[in-house]
Amino acid sequence: MDKWLMDNTASKIIALVLGVLLFAVVHKQDPNINTNQPLYETKVIQAVQVATTGLDDKQYVIKSMEPSNVRIQVEALRNRMSSILTENYKVILDVAGYGAGTHTIPLKYELPEGVKLVSMQPSAVTVQIEEVQAKQFDVVIKTKGTPQEGYTAGTPIVTPSNRVHVTLPTSEMDNVQSVSAIVNIDQANESVVQKQVKLTAYDKAGNEIKDAVIEPSVVQVEIPISKPFKTVPLQLNVRGNLPAGLAVGSVEPSVNQVTLYGPQEDLDQIEFYDGIQLDMSTFKSAGTYNVNLKLTLPPNLEKMEPNAIDVKVVIVAEKERVISSVPITMAGLNDKLKTTITEPASRSYDVKVIGAPEIVDALTASDIQLIANVNDLPPGNHRVTLQVNLPRFVRLANQTSFTAVVLIEDQDVPAGTKPDPDPNPPVDPGTSGEQGTETDGQDKPSDEQEVPPSEGESNSDSLGTGGS
């Protein structure tokens, strides 16, 4: 063996084999690697959305765009292409400078760095641009549900304003019926405040108009929730008498209405508030007085506003005046009977009144009523005590009562024919006319006495005027 190894030829053969093996190891390659693979890669991206720019949205709106997305093919280094997301590819429609109408506009594009465009299909789109219109609308707040029993919802308060601007294409503006929002008030027992209420435009069919631009689009809404209330007139009652020689010039309450809160069934029974009285006997001399009066809450109610009022009272020296020819009117007429005033012949009286100079100087005969109530009187002659109605703060100068004699006849009694005798004995006119008490503006039953008809008694019309 040693001899064989020491042989030169054998050494050469061994060296050759080792060299071949070493070459094979150094130049050995992976059979899966393609040494001819290209460095660049192409990629097709479908349905890239077209973005618009350059539109003056205060004047125009894009009504339609066809198509709205495109197909692009791009190329980049293989290692670069794999790191780019689809949303990094942008296709842009620039409408700057275009007005209303239909236009075909070339598309622009923005690609990531290192990427170039191979193709884009289509390279242009057709757009329809339309003018927009802005119009003001009132905000309508609708409520959902009902407050707790006994509470009512008031008028909604919208902040900053109850009017908003709606912007739409001109062709769609006529479709807007309302701008509104809904606020839930179910079982509420206090005011409901929502600071962020989104407004929506609706068409006549109640469908939402999604393209409408509303400014402002969000408002604050407050819906007052309160107990039922009712506002009624205030009637100030006057009692007591002033000292002799004085009269009421004017009485002016600080308010003419009050607001009552309480159960609805109780409010429905109230038409005015008269639970307040002014005592005239407390004023001893002429002058101007300011009186504070507390109001009494009616039964079953919870609150009243205001609960006190100020009253300005002016007291002046009184004045007498005679109002001439105040006509007598009749009440309670029966259309089946003929009723005629026979006394006084003028069918009127002169009436002496007392009051503040400014008030009595302005009086006319039409401001005073002398009423003969003939209701339920049978045919015949009757002396009736007249009811006297005077303006407020005016009174009669004396206690004399006013009477009238009325003749009541059947409609079918011929003229000049006396009516059938009355079963009750007649009263002589000369003994009638007892004094009666007259009140300022107060209804008073009419006293009547029957008197016999006189021969040749007039059958003229039932109402007349004249001086007495």
C-alpha cells in the first residue's frame, strides 16, 4: 500500500478525482432557481374609483359620471410592486373651469413612486354638471311619545335658529317638503333638552332626500314640559263706596290676564279670573294711588302667574251731568203679542249721573240703558220699573226710579178694541211708580204694576225715542 501511494501516477489520479469533486461542489446549483427571471412586473387593477377635484360645490354639483371607475395596468420592479396597496393608485377627474352642462373630460392619475402607467381604460369620462340652489326652510321638530299624565308639551325652541339653508341641484329643490327631526318626550315630566339633533330633509312623500346639504345640519332643541295651563282675562271687582264728593277717575291693573296651572278638567271650567277685589272705602281723598293686591288661587289649581298685581287708582272730585233723552228699550218680547210703550209719551228719560268729569263729559245717551222687562206679562196695561245700566264708575245722582207703562195686546185684536179684562184688578197709574234702587251695571228684576187702558190709547211701534 505504501508503495502504491508513493507511486507518482497514483498521486496524479487521486489529485484529478479530488479536483473534479471540488469543482462539482462549487458549481452545484438549486434546480428550482430560474437564472433567467425578469426584474420588472406588470399588474392590472380593476375598478379604481374616480375621484373628483376642482368643483365649486357652492355653485355646482356633479349630477352623474359615466363611468365612475376605470381599469389600469401598471409596471414596477418586482420587489416594489409587492409592497404597494391598491388604494395607493388614484385616478382623478379635474372639473375646474367647467360649468353647467354635459362634458367629456380626460382623466388624470397619481401613482406611487417607482410605478409607471401602462394603460388606463377608459382614459376619459362623461360628466353632467348642474347648478345648485340654496333655500331657507323652517325647522319642524316632531315629538315621539307623550309626557307623563297631567303634563303637556310646549312649543319646541330651536337654537341657534329655527331656519336653515338647504342646498340641492336646482332640478331637485322643488321636491323638498320639510326639514325636521324627531325628539322623544315619552313620560317626560320636565323640559327635554337635546344638544345634538341631526336635521333631515324630506320630500312630499316623506322620503329622506339624502343629497340635501343642510346648514347647520345639527341644532339644539328644547321642548318645554309643563302642567296644563290656561291664560284667562283678569276681572277686577270693586266694592265699597268713596266719601261724598269723590269719584273714580280710572283703575288700571298692571296686567289684564293671568295664567293658571292645574288639572285640565278644572281649567276647562274657568273662563276668567275674578278672585280679586279693590275696596274703594280705603281712599279718603282725591289723588293717585298704587295698590298691591294678592291673587287668590282658585280651588284645585296648583299655581297662578302672577300671584300679585299692582293697581293704579285715580280718585278725583265728582261731577254731575244730565244725559238727555235716554231711550227706553224692551226685553223679553213675545212675538205673538204686540207691546207698546204708552208712558212716558217720549219713550225716554233725562238721566242725571255722577262720576269723574272726564268720564261723564264723554257720555252719550247710547252709553246708558233703560230696560223694560216684559217677559211673561199677560195682555193689558202694566207699569214696569226700568232696569238702569250705567258705565263703570258712574252712578245715578239720586235714588229716583224710572218706570214705564206698556200696553200688551194680542196681535189679532183690531185697532181700538180693548183687550179682555185682566183677572187681576188694575192699579191706578197715579199710585204706581214706587221708588226703586238702581245699581251700577247690575241686573235687577223689573217691578211691574198693571194699569187700566185708557180710551184712545196709542197702538204705535213698541220702541221710540224723544225728550222727556
